[in-house]
Amino acid sequence: MKHDFKEYTLSQLMVTAAAREIADGEVVFVGMRLPLLGYLLAKSTHAPAAIGVYELGIVRDSVAPEPILTMGDLPNLYRAQWLADTADAMGLLQQGAVDVSFIGGAQVDRFGNLNTSYIGGAKSVETRLPGSGGACDLACLGRRHIIVMNHQARRFVPRVDYITSPGYGNGCGWRAQKGLPRGGPSAVITTLGVLRFDSRTCEMMLSSTHPGVTVEQVCQNTGWPLKVADDLTETPAPTAEELAMIRRFDPAGYWSGA
């Protein structure tokens, strides 16, 4: 789906929003699809000292010399700093060495809990989903994580049917009670806007709407009375430099073309 302004796609806008969440020098557990491009964009613009960790066990301090569609593509292995395995990559998480990661889900609730296991709950399964993979580890052990997903009422629910990857549970203080001293979601990048979490309540709130999107549209696609930040803004559009970089990394528009 092309954006109304026809200058960039919605996916390119989301990639740009993801990239802007990465600070220079951070260790990033990269992920696939839009987060993969988001890391490459950040690394090539405002965060040249960022380090990429890939689930396969690849660690890079430089951008792959050719476009990649998946983390396992050969250019991503070329002159990597470390070619290890998944256990080594997850070990970095356990050590607290990962600053930020990206994950998604079939459902998310107002405290940022994610469900990728069961629709209907474990005892009354309506749809069985793929499960956690490494997402629960990222949500539990990284210093923070960013959620990227489509914004629909059936996905944004008051309470997830099953917590696969914990956010803030039932509110602030829950993570510490459960033995999770660090981490938690810091942002939710969706097809309609960017949401963040209230520092007092840990409840999700609308921080910015994408160009052409109204607050009413976001609320209509959210399954609970969504709070709106007092300083609500519009998500900044990708710059010409950012678009050029995204097209360099994804020349055929495989991930970012729609």
C-alpha cells in the first residue's frame, strides 16, 4: 500500500521509525524483515558505531557489502566480527550485553505483553501460532525491546490470550516481581503510528500518528480506551537520504516496497 503522498511506502516509513529508535554505539539484536532494514539504515546514518547481533550467531560492526534479504545471506557473513551460533548470540542476551531488540506478535495488550502462541488461550485453543522462537528471551533479557506490528483491533487487545513474550505484565513493578530486573518494551511501531509507555503506569499510549492518520483511526483499531500523549506529534517522514539508503539495502523493495 502506497502512502498518500506517493513519495514513500508505509513500510519505508516504519523502517525509518525503527531506525530512529537505535542510538549510536548500541548493541542491536537485529531480527528480520523491517527491523533488519531499520538496523542497516541506522548504522548508515546516525548510528555508525552500532553493533548488529543476528540470531544465527553473527555479529557485525559494518554493513554487509551487498543487499541481504535474510540474516543468513552470504554477504552478511563476509568479514563479520564473529561467526558463532545461536547459543552464543543468546548468551549475549543473558549477559545483559544487548541494548535493544525488535519483536512482533499476533496480539499485544495495553501493557505491551505479546502473544505468538495461542488465540483463545492454552486451554481453549482456537488457533495455534508459531510460538516464541527467541522472542521471549529478547523480551526478558534485553535492556529494552521495540514491537513492530500491524495495527488492528483484533491484534491490539485489552489482555492477550497468552503471554508468550512479557511486556509490563499488569503494570509497573510486575517485571521486578517476576525476576526480570531489566528490559521491557519502549515503543510500538505500527501501521498507524508510534506508541510508547507511560513511565508511571507502564500503559501504552499514542505518541505519534503517521502522516494522514487521525487519532480517531488509531483508537478505532485499538481494543481498549487508548490514552494519547499530551505532546502528540506526527511521525516524521523519511528524508531523501534515508529513502536512498533503504532503496540501496532493499533495491527490489522485497521488504519495503509495500
